[in-house]
Amino acid sequence: MEALCSRTSAESDDTIITCLKSVQTLLTSKREGVVSPAVSREILAVIHRLMLTRDCSEIRNLSVTVLEQLVLAAKTNTQCKYGQIKFMISVPDIE
């Protein structure tokens, strides 16, 4: 992850690609909806930096794929929270 976060990264494109594939694998695991907003913001900042500083098409494609997965995870997380709130409102208290 350090290779992705460094502003003056001298890492090779292959290293960056490997890191992005690792992030992609983590996001597509069975715990897809368990991405905290803070982690999502950090990953988005890294992707933004990569899109501005790297010209490799594979890095850009992987960055967009990771971005799509983050949006899907956020959507899933929001739907789960909405479902919990809806359930709490619709179920009367039994005392």
C-alpha cells in the first residue's frame, strides 16, 4: 500500500499494478460491504493521484475497476443501513 500512497513514488508500473490487483482482490472478497468510509476516502485519494501521475493504461483501467468496486461497496453498505432503519421503524416494540 505504501507504493500506492507515496506522492513521489519511484515504484515501477508492475509494482503499482500488483498493488491495485491486491486492493481489487480485497474488495471483491466475501466481506465486500465492510469498507469503512475513512478507508474508502484514502483509496479514492490514491486512485486520484494515480490517474493524474501514471500514463499506463493498465493502471488506469485497474484504478477505474477499484473505483467501481468502492462505489458498489458503499451502495451495499447504504442499502444495509437503510434496511436496518426501515426494520427498526416498521417493527413495533413488544413489551
